[in-house]
Amino acid sequence: MEVIHKIGRRKTAVARIYLSEGKGEITVNKKPVEEYFTTGTLQYKVKQPMLLTGTESNFDVKVNVYGGGVTGQAEAVRLAISRALCELDAENRTTLKPEGLLTRDPRMVERKKFGQKKARKKFQFSKR
């Protein structure tokens, strides 16, 4: 099996993954996944597509991720792994699609407008 390369994005985070056959090791920016994503919730998010398809011990995943915060990065990695598993086997799509793991979340931070305090908040209005 050749190495599968996929990209996942979330907010401003971009994750590039390289999926190959192995023992189930996930390396994020040259660190083990437990060291990079310290909380259990984030580790679960990263491993979720492999747990759902039952392939957690079949593949090694090498991840390069940058931009955004830790949650955005974890969700970007999740999307990339989901896309790679779908390319590997079309059957996985039926498992991952209902869980919403193949959907690119389009929500981004709204830009600040001039003449305002924030994106929507205005400066205080004084009538007199």
C-alpha cells in the first residue's frame, strides 16, 4: 500500500496527514498524539474516525498541523483522517458520513468592521 496524503481544515488550522500501514501510531508534529493533544477530548476527536471504522491498529498516521488553536487543529486532523479512510475503502463513507466527519465546517471568525468596536459590537451611542 502506498502512502495516502490528505488535507483537513477547520477555522484557520490546516492539517496534512500521511496514512500508511502500521501498528496504529499517530504522530503529530513529530510528537506522539498524547503529548501534543493533552486532553482526552482532543485525543478522542483525533482517533474518532479510526475507532468508528475499526482500523485503529492497522495504520500509522503522520500529521503536520499548523494555525489556529488546539481544538481547531484536532478537528482539522479528524477531517483529514476521515478523507483518507474514505479513499482507502469506499465502505467507510457510509460509517463516517452520518457522524458528520466528512463535512468541512465553514464557520470562521467574522472580520472587524471600521467604525465599530468588534465585528458586530458598536461604540456606545450618546444622544446628548
